[in-house]
Amino acid sequence: MRKTLYIIGLSTLVFSCTSQKNTNKNIYRTKTAVSQPKTAVNSDSQEKIKPQVTKEHGVEFFTANIADITKNDNTASYGSIVSAKPAGYKVVKTHFPAIAQNFRQKYLILHYTVLPDDKSVQVLTQQSVSAHYLVNNLGDNEIYQLVDENKRSYHAGISAWRADKNLNDTSIGIEIVNMGYTADATGAKTFQPFSDEQIKKVAALAKDIVTRYQIPATNVLAHSDIAPTRKQDPGPLFPWKKLYDEYQIGMWYDEAAKQTLLTTAQTDISTKYNDAAFIYTIQMALQKFGYALDSSGKWDDATKKTIEALQYHFRPQNYNGIMDAETWAILQALNQKYPTK
Ligand SMILES: [Zn+2]
């Protein structure tokens, strides 16, 4: 599928090159008055080289594409084939990229499909849900791209994290083929494990995406993190710690910080568990970390599901949705390490 998309991209490029050949070049002036690089001193007293500029009508333009990672901390440029083609005019973009730009993609959201491979492809391409990428479980080296990264895919639904809502607008979605969970008569869930090959694919893909878009660790999330009352995916068997340890992807708490917080957390849980003020404190801590949750001062269903989402991600050994000392210590350790800006 990647190969196909590459060919589409290439043919678009060939088409645009061909159409430029037919343009009347006389309407464009030859650029003149190229100035030499100048230096400027910024507020941190670090010297920065000003890129070469050309002057037209008294306005300076950069002579080379400066929208790259070394010139703009927010933009890792891979170029773009998406551009206007107004009839009778030529859109000139090679030398005019603005420094003031970044990518719209701020989040990476991981899911499981609850469908086998073939059905996953069918549903995610033919129905009202989709994702940018689909990672199969076939043991091959293919990753399917279903939606252009510059376009929205419909994977997140009603969702929120920290100050952001409706994360389809600002995220890349990866669906992983996995059957999810089965629940017994008591409601206890048993999840299906992921294969190592599949996790390696997901990690390589995620690494590529977070690097190119410079997605911060706090914005690499489970569907259950951004919609905790509705979703469980990718569930407690998704190896977030492995991704953090081996690929430097996403968040994980410091073990030492957790241990330090554990004693007080144990006292809190054993002495204040049903105090409304304590429940408020927990709810505020969950909100501070990023979860969308109302503060009711009660162990309500939304709070339990949010705790369960936190446990899926950061304390997968026990995900019963009950705030215990270890979960409380982990939540506080996460808030210490990843404070809201
Ligand atoms: Zn999902």
C-alpha cells in the first residue's frame, strides 16, 4: 500500500512538473539583488545565521527552503505535494516558506480493532471509521496506510486531553489488529496479547511519526486515555513501558519517585478513602494529568473508568478501576514528571 501511495505522489509531482513546462516564463522576472548572509544576536546571546535572501519589490524572501528542523524547532520538513493550482497562474513555493509554521498533527493515538485482519481492512476502509495506519498481525513487513497524514481520519470520536478536544482534528491514529477482550459473568475482562512482531511494527511506525511531527511524550496516548468512559483500547497488554524504555516513545513514571510517594499514598488510601475531599484531590490529579473528568467528590462511574484507563496505561497488573496506593503514587509521580504547562 505504501508503494502505491508513493507512486501516486510521484505521478502528482510529474504532473505538476509537466504543467510548469507549459507556463509562459516571460511573465516572471529574473530574481536579482541576492544579499549575503547576515548575522543577528538573539536574546539568549546566541549567534544565529540569517538565511540568504533575495529582494523583490523591496520585500526580502529566503532563497532556500528554510522550513527544516535545524531552522525551526517546530517543523521537521518533509515537503508537501498538496498545493493550489489556480487556472492560468503558477504557485511559487520553493523559496517562500515562512518560518512561522508547524504541523497540525499534535497527537499520536493508539487503538486495537477488535476485528481480524481482513475484516479490519474492510471496516476501516469501507465504513464511517478509519485510521491513518493499520498494523496487521500477519507477521510480514507491511503497514497499511489508509488515510493521508495531512487529512483527518475518524478514529478518536468524542475525545479530550488536557486543553484539547476532538482529537481527530490534531492526531494521527494507528489501529492495531487485535481482538480486544472477553468478559466473564462478573464483568472481569481477559485481553488478547499482541505479538512481538506486531509491537515492533507499531514501535517503528510510532517512532517515525513522533520524530517527524515532534509529538511530545504527553501526547502519545491510548484511545482509552482520551475517551476513558467509552473505550478500553489498546488495553492493559499493550506494552507502553517497553515503548518508553526501548524506543523512547510516550510517557512513563520514575520508579524512584513512585517509591518515595508510596508511603504517604498508603496512608491516604487507608485513612481517607471515602472522604469527599480526598476523592476531589484524586479527581483533580486525574484532570491535571490530562483526563477529562468532572470533580464530584464521589467514586462515580466516570471516575472509576478514568482510573481504569490510567491503570491500563501505567499499572496494567491490576485494572479494576479502584484507586489503590500504588495507582495513587503512580499518578502523583506522573504529575511530577509531566506537569501541565
Ligand atoms: Zn479505538
